[in-house]
Amino acid sequence: MISHRNLFLAVMLAVSQTMCIWGKRLPVVAPEKVGLSSTLLQRADSAILQAIAEKEIPGAVLCVVRHDRIGYLKAYGNKQVWPEKLPMETGTVFDMASCSKSMSTAISVLILAQEGKIRLLDPVSMYVPGFQNWKDEDGETTTIRIQHLLTHTSGLPAYASVAELEKQYKVPNPDGLIEHICKVRRRFEPETDFCYSCLNFITLQRIVENVSGQSLRTFAREHIFGPLGMDYTDYLPCAPDEKGVWRNTDEPCWARLMPEGKDWRSIVAPTTRQADGSLICGMVHDPLARIMNGGISGNAGVFTSAEDVAILCTALQHDGEWDGKRILSPLAARLLRTVPRFAEPFGRTYGWDNYSAYASCNGDLFSDKTYCHTGFTGTEIVIDPVTDCSVIMLINAVHPDEGHGVVRLRSIVSNAVAASIIN
């Protein structure tokens, strides 16, 4: 028979474990509790609902974070409209596309830098054997460095033809992709121009993996997502089976959190309809990330929810620490929002965007210290350290088909949120 003392200890242990679990999530409060006007935030609602009505997007999740709390969390429309309609939920998991560059790859690189394992001035060729530097018409070379990859000033082209790579390599083939990147023609001398490039961040992935001895997925889980309690954030590896059908080769971290009998894909927003009529769901949309890198890629591949992104934003607002867990030193965290001197003409920070042409999602009203990133699928993260306000808008705009634009909507929503700050 259990004694009263042992029963008391068991209850207290259960309570403490529950508090620990709930302690990982940001509290959701009324807008006014964090200095936002609920009335003025309805302008953001109107803009999103108009985009849904005009069939520009199927649905969205909007999350506004301020003062370590979520002051606005709302789902709109549907996460799926074909072949059947399924309602959007605030806990829907999205393919973050290029936001993966900022959320995972860039932070992983800075973690290695603060650990003294790399420096941003190091030549890429130190860590990626065979990587070629810039060579001009006279044969003079200029070294391409890690900092050039992070700021998209390396000269690497924006993308690569997956169709051509498939002809050359059996897929998935990360080594083949890196072999292509090592030798592909550079567009310009480093630091003389800007070209937003997925190849930059695939190369950074290889550096992280070669230095750490871990896959980017494992490194990010152990150093970023796990410590912060981002339980719905992961890469989803995939490969073709013996019949050539692409399937997931592992479950995400949140599979263990699903109710018995419920598939982990049921909370994932699908993206594009394929030629055979199926939907991409649970596999990254980006072709280089999916076909060549098998779902784990430096340029795309992170799946997450709005509340998990809110935790990351809060940690960055606190210079790399949240809930007693530090993922970055204060000075390393500040690099993410600082444009280095050599990149001032282009407005890019180390892995994020401050004032380049891609930063229109910041809107017009947030401070000039605001930094952001967007993803092709329709995702965005905007962080203003001056007002301590972050805007997370997650959309699967490529569902059921590509061709929809959300550039203007992003700016309008950011303006509406900024204008709702009343104190």
C-alpha cells in the first residue's frame, strides 16, 4: 500500500513534470496584455480573409509575439482545399521553405563559430574539399568565405537544375549536389554583388555536417530545437521506394505526441498537387531539398508550427536564451540582426534580411532594426528588437498549385500589427 508521503511525492513529481512541459510553451494572452489593440489587429484579419476570398491563399496562421507572450494567435480558412477541405488550425505544421535558412542553418553556423570550431572568415574550401574560388579572366583568384555564403555575396548562382542533376546522379544524392556546387560557374567576385542563392546554404549545410560529424537535422535538434522545447519542429527525410514512389524514411519528433491511431501527417499543411494527382504532404516542397538532399537540406526542409517559431523568436529577442536554455551567446545572437560592413550595400545579415529588396515583409512601420526571412511556400518571420514584437505568418500558398503571390499581403499584415502597438 502506498503511504501518504509517497503518494504526496508522486503527485508533486507529476505536477512538476506537467509544469516543465507547459513551461516550454509561450502563454497566449489577450492583445491588450502585451500592449496591442485587438481592434486594430482586425485589419490584419481583414487582409488575410480577403486573400482567402480571392483564392490567393487557402488559409493562414497568424501569431504575434511580444514581451515573452503570444498576444495574437489565429487560424484562417483551410489548410487543405483539394481534394477535400480541411480547416486550418493554430497548431498546423508548415513547410517553412527558405525560412529554414535562417531558423536552422545560419544559427547552426554561428553555434560552431562561438564554439571556436570555425570562423566566418575561413575559406569554404577548408571544409568542403574541391570547392573552387572565384577566378577572373586573367586567372587571378578571390577566396570565397563562409561569411559570403551567409550573406549571399559569394557569387554562387541562385539555384541548380534538378532535372539535369537527376540525369547525372542517382537521387537522392547530397554528395552529387555538393560536387556540382563546388564546380559550378561563379556569377561574380565575392562582395561585389548580391545573389540570393539556395546553393549558398546547401554549402553551409555541408560545412556544419563536416565539422560537427552530425547531419544538419541532428545538429539542429540537439543545439536549437530540442533545448528550446520546439516539439513540433523537425526535418522530414524522404527517398523513393523500389517503385520510385517518394516516401518518408523516418518519423518527425512530434509523431510520439500524436494521439493513438492518428497519423503525424494529419497536422501538416499540404503543398503542391503533383502530376499524378497526389499532394506533397510531409515532404519538403523545394525540389533541390527533396530530390537531391532527401529532405534534409540547408536551404529548405524545416517543418514547424507557429507556436514553435514564437519560442525561437523570443529566444532571439533575449539574445539567444529562453526559459533558462541558451542556444547562442549574446554577441552571436546579435549578429543575426546586424548587417556586416562588407554587406552594407546589400542589406543582408548573417542568414537573415534587414533591408534588401527581399525584406518588404517588414512593412513600413517597424523599426529599421527589424530583420526577417520568408519562404517560397508562403511563410514569413519578422522580428523587431526595438518594439519587442515578432510577426509569424504561415501560409501554404503553393496549395493546391503554385502561382499565387503573398508579397503584398505580408507587408500589409506587418503594417497592421505594427500599427496595433499602443504602448
